[in-house]
Amino acid sequence: MPTFKIILAYDGTEYIGWQRQAAGTSIQGLLEDALREFGDGAIAVSGAGRTDAGVHAFGQVASFSLLRPIAPDVLVRALNAKLPDAVRVRSAAEAPASFHARFDARAKTYRYRIWNDEVVPPFDRRYVWHVPGSLDVAAMQRAAALLEGEHDFAAFQSAGSDVATTVRRVFASRLQADAALLTYDVTADGFLRHMVRAIAGSLVEIGRGRQQPEWMTDLLDSRDRSAAGRTAPAHGLFLVSVDYADRRSA
């Protein structure tokens, strides 16, 4: 039974997220339905990140095992022929039988995009959070940097999660500006539910001058979700990449 690792990109606008659910169309469900047509019966697909409804991906990773050999390039073509245009398999490779896209991941990188101008271009509206009005980008950048390192991120976790610990290690937390487009990139060994979107909402509070950059440290210490900024809209968030190298010494 060959095991495969595939890398996917998708526009999450019309989908309920990665995970298959009782109602609605999920990315996982689309993949499993496409693989079923190979004639091997039900194939379980595991994803590296359980992206929420409306969240996009440049580099989602998934793994599964098939009952028969198939060349990776043939697998890519076959899956893309069955998947909707909004979901594309970028690459496929055989992996060790023990490989698991989620449990073997050592770090993930997410990107949140903010459009800071009075008018958002119509072709970007599905992929940015439109925030008009002046923002202090330098203050937001200082605040983002304060999140690097190992911290308790309970203040940035939405309710309804059953994780064993809310402590995560952030390897990089940086915001860049290119004219009206603000891009926040964060790499960590794991993420809590809505963590990146809560951070983005808090960064905007700082950018608007309602809080100082050091407020980020206060939020970490508080462990209080109600103290942080709003949860930013899902459509500005992208799963950029998944890292399987050991980063414990980074």
C-alpha cells in the first residue's frame, strides 16, 4: 500500500473548511470522493491543518495510502481532473508508510492579509480583510515581534477547543507593508483555534492607536480571550506551508 504526501492549494471561499462534516462541502471530502473513484473503496485522507470555513491555502499538506501503485505525476493529473477548479493538487510524492501529514508536522506558516485603503479592489475582496482608515504599521510590527518565542496563547484561542495545552512556540511573527497591502506571516510549532485571526484583530487595534504595542505582552499574561481584539474574518487567512524538519533547536 503506497503512502503519498500531496501539497494542495485552494480557494476556501465556497467551502466549510478542511474537515469533512455532516453538511456542506469540505476539502477533505472532495479529496476522499475523488480518490474513491480510483476503485479502491473509501480512502482516508489526513490534512496537516484543519483550516476553517472560508480560509485559503497555498501549501496544505495531506497524506493517504492507496491499494495499488501509481506514479506521482499520474496521481496529480488524475486528482486534478476530478477536483473543482478551486482546489488544485500542486505536487505528489511517495512517503514512508508511517508518514502522517498532521502528526509529523513540526511547524506551520500562516499568512493574514489586510487591505488598508478606503477602497478594496474587487478582485482582492475575497482574500483580504478590508480595514479603511490610518494604521500605524510600525507599531503593529513592534507588537508582532513580541509574540516570538514560547508563550501561553490562551488569550488568542476561541472557545470550544479541547487542546491539552495552550502553550505554543512561535518561530517568526512579522508584518510587512506594500502600499495598501499589509501581510502578517507567523510560523509556529502549532496553532490554537482562530489564533492567527485573533492576533490579526489585535494588531489592528494597535494599528488604530487604541492600544500600545506592549499590550501584546499584557494579553499573553492575561490568558483572557475577551481582553484581546476581535477575530478577524476568515477570508484574509492562508495556510502557506508546512514544515516537517525538526526545528527544536531553532
